[in-house]
Amino acid sequence: MAIAFGALTRPQAGSDLQAPSRHRTIGIALAAAGLMLAGVALIGSIIAGDLAGQADAADRVGSLGAWTFGLTTAAFGTIKLAIGLILVGIVRRIWLRVESVKAALPSLLRAQGGERGALGEYESEFGPATATAVAPRPLLIHRMAGLLWAPMLAMGVMLVYAGFLLSLGAAGNVTADPALSASQRAWVQGLQFLGEGFLLSGVSFLLGTILGAIRAGGGEVQESLSLTVRTLRMPSTAKLFIALMMAGLMVEIAQFAGYAYIATVPASADYATFSTWLGPLREFGLGLLLSGIVLALATIAKALGFQFARITQIITSGR
Amino acid sequence: MSTSPRSDFNVEISARALGPNVPQRIGRILWAPMLVMAVMAFPIGLAVGVIRSNLVAMNGDAAMIAALGHLGPAAMFVGFAAVFAAISFAIARILGVLRQGGGEVQEAAGRAIQTLRMPRTGWAFIGLMAMAMMVILAGVVGNAIVGAAILGGDAGALGQSEGLAIWFEGIRRIGVAMYLVAIGLGLATIIEALRFQAIRLRELPAEATR
């Protein structure tokens, strides 16, 4: 399985550099489709908001509210899947760039290497780094990320769309069986936001895979030239990213449990009370995941900066 | 500075490595403050939700429950607007690192320095991000105004509260969808920058040094 996912993110040597990224094209098209779904849901919301002030329209407002919620969240899920596809494209391009650096660098050196530098830990311009004789092994988190991004995205999409289908059922039952509809709406919210949590976790694991590719690629290039392998140590932003991602996912699992509970008591006071705070809770969980993603992107910027500085150093000093 | 005749990429040629452009410099400065703002807003939104939930459980004041039903989402979506802005700025920062680093490598190698001009996806990223921010903030401001009006005793605002809440929710959601698409376009721009770098690196050995 890990090998299969590895083939998805690392193209074979000799792949066409000129060819535009298919992941990029499909990702943009999917994101546009998601935006259109959200536009349809917006129209439904405008109609529901207009009806809300009218007498005897409560059922229609409830029905519109049920399916527009399901459709909007499905739209978000579709766009997040698109982002995931684009990130896969980024990982593949990073590996193609590694191949290019390996091929070009020996011809670009402007000085002889001389003696190797000292091995061990040191403080670089970009933070703590290590100098080793060979490329360091991938970190556990990078191996996990390479293994888990695809299952997370797949589960996320399935849950989000299962929730959307259920929202159609809930919309249809608003008049005929209000208790069943309320129960179904609770399941919809729980399922879809668990799905959103999985999708954002998949995106986070892809960002971890990008960081792993930058680290491993940098090591491969330096080792191929028999140079001291200089590698940035995991920055504090990366550690915080992992913590926020885990916390966000746990909150999404907790909100799912909460909605699963109130789905069993649709006509009770508990339903009204719980659903009032479960809404903000599920959004708080997504907020944690998104905050982690910001830190992952900041870490990628730092790792790329370190890598450019190292390539420049190799060209000018030969070591 | 002149324009390169390359047919595959729109590049500019310069004597020295170019630094980050204006959006990239803004991204470098603003990603962290935006993240801090988001991290502060999310717990406030959650706390308002919990307070409202307690009022619902105790059959509390209907006007206060309705007002908090507007103010809670307003706080939460200030957080979402901020965190999406932070993500966008962090992507711009990555693009800035790629632009500056790519130039520095070519300069160090003594070859002609080619820098990718901002692709169309990059422009679309900035435009859609700005629109999405305005749409989300429009929903947030609407919620805040109605919430404040209800707290101030405006019976009309209380009467229209449900309908307005549905509208503002729809507006905020489309804003989020637009922001997510903008982020996708920003990431797509990174792919293009990496593709250019991979190709440009292969060209360098065959070129004469300056």
C-alpha cells in the first residue's frame, strides 16, 4: 500500500518535465465545480431566508435549510479534495525538481570542494540543522503522512457525500416525520463535519509529505555529489502543526459523537441544547486544523529557503 | 530588465536575482498576525456558543439567545476569514521564496537570471482571495449589526432575526467556498513555479557563464 501511494507522489525518473501537471488541471476544474455547488446552495439559502418571515412556511424553511446545509458542506468537501489533488501535483513536481538539481548541479560548481565540513548539529540561518555523512532517514511523521493522506481524503469525501445524501432524506421528512428529520439532520452534521475533518487531515498529511519530499530530496542531491548532507531539523512550527492537527481531528471526532447522541433524542430538550454548542464546536475543530495548515505552509517556506541557501552554497564553495 | 522570448513560460530577465514581489512581501509580513487573530477568534466563537447553549437549556431571554445566535457566528467567521488569509499569505510567502531562491541559484551559477512572471492563476488567486475576504466580512458585519440591534432592544431586528441569520449564513458559506478555491489557485501557482524551475535548472549547464 505504501509503495502504491509512493508511486502516486513520486514520478518515475525520466518523466516529461515540460508536460503541464494533470493534477493541477483536474484540481482547478474540481474546485470550480465545488464553487458552483456552493452557488446553488446560496440560492437555496436566499429563498429560505426570504420565506422565514412568512407565516406557515416553517416546513419549507426547514426543508431548504436541510439540503442547503448538506450541499454547501459537500461543496466545501469537493474543493478540499481539489486542493488535495493539487498538493499531490506539488509533491510530484518537487521530485522532478530534485531530479533536475541532481542532473544540473555537478556542471554548475564554481569552486573545488576541498575538505568536508564538521559533522553534527549546528545553527543555520534558518534554525537548528544537522550535518551528516549520508542522507538522514525519513522521520516517522513523514512516513505516516505518506501512508495516511490518501485514506484520509477517501474517507472524508465518502462521509461528506453520505451526509449530503442523508440531508436530502432529512429535507423530504420535515413535514411527514419531523422527529426523523431532526434525527437525520443531526447525523448529517456529525457525518459531514467528521468528513471535513478527515479531508483537512488528508491535506495536512499531504503537506507533511511535501516536507518529507523536500527533506529526502535535499539529502539525495547532497549524497549523490558525495557532499556533507546538511538537513534542517524539524522547526517548532512543524511540531505545533502536528499538535494542532491531532487536536482538530479529535474535536471533530468528539462533535460526531455528540451528534450521534442527539440523533437518538430528536424531540428532547437535550437536542436543542446540544445542537446549540455542537455547531460552534465542530467549527472550532476545523479552525484548529486550518491553523495547523498555516504552520505547515510556513514550515515549507522555511525548508525551501534552507534548500536554496544550501544549493547556492554548494555552487559557490563546492562543499 | 527585459522580457524573455521564451514560448513556454512568461519570464523576465534581470542582471541580479529578484526579491519577492509586493504580494509576496505582504505575505511574508502578514501570515503570522493573521494566524494570531484566528487563534484568538475561534475560542471566542466557541465560548459564545456555550453561553448561548446554557441560555437555551435554562429557557433564558429569547432576545439574548437570538443576539448571541448572530454574534457567535460573527466571531467564529472572523476566525475563518483570518485563518484563510493566513493560509493565502503563507502560500504567497512560499511563492516569494521560490522566486528569490531560483534567482539566487542562477546568479550563483553565473548564468542568465530568468524569473517567472506571475502566472494567470496567481492573479486569479489574489483577486478571488480579496473578493472572498470581502464576502465573508460582509456576512460577519451583517451578523454583528443585527446582533447589536437585538441587544439594543430593536424589535424589528428580533422579528427578522431568523431570516437574516439564514441569509448571512449563506453569504459566509459562499465566501468560504471562494476562499478555498483561491487557495487552490495559489497552490496551482506553486506547481507552475516548480515546473519552471525544474526545466530552467536543466538548461543552465548548457548556457555560457556571464
